Amino acid sequence: ARHDQLAREYARLLVSYIVPDGNYLEFEPLREGVLWGIARLAEGQPEAMVRIDAAPYLKAYLSYSNPRLRGLAVWALGALGATEAAVYIRELLDDQELITVYREGRFVRVRVADLTVEALTRVETGQH
């Protein structure tokens, strides 16, 4: 997320870990890490993510029973500015599950609903 060339080189590989017919990771905690990485990369290097259509794969995680997967997916969709996902993102506005996320150099406890509001704001205003 801090190095342009590495971001461009590895963004597609990172997304491939959540693609069912790609390099899909079966182990859920590893997928949590991948979703975190996609969100972080989309925030830090949005241009590296432009040509990678990750939104359809991320949308699938919005309905998972694991709140961490839901929260990380909604954060990533917001960071990507995935306008086509807004209708799906809205479904998590009442999700009061608390998750821990590493953001801006520290671990924070946040509700999935709060990440949802943030994602909707980014998607609706075109912020990446």
C-alpha cells in the first residue's frame, strides 16, 4: 500500500485469493487477512486496483456469518469506490457486530454498521 510498483505488481495476486476459481484460500482467517489487504491497498494505492474487478468477489462476503469478513468486505468496497455495490452495502447499516481492525497504525474496535456508513459515504461521493 506504500509502494507504487509493488502495489501494481501484486494487486491482482492479492485479489486472486478470494476468487473461487483462482488461488482461493479455504482457511477463513487467511481470507480475513486478504480482505484487510485489499481494503488497505485500495485506500493506499487506488490506481493499482482500477483494472481489477474485485467488487463482485467482495460483495459475496457481505452476507457471511463471520462479522469480521462482512466488515472487512464493506471497508474494501468503500475504499474501491464500488458504486455498483451500494445497494448491497446498505444492507449492513443495522449490523451492530463489533470487530477489531488494524487501521492507521493501531487496532480499533468498530461496528460493521460504522464501516458501512463510511463505505456508503465514499461510494456515493466518489471518494477513494
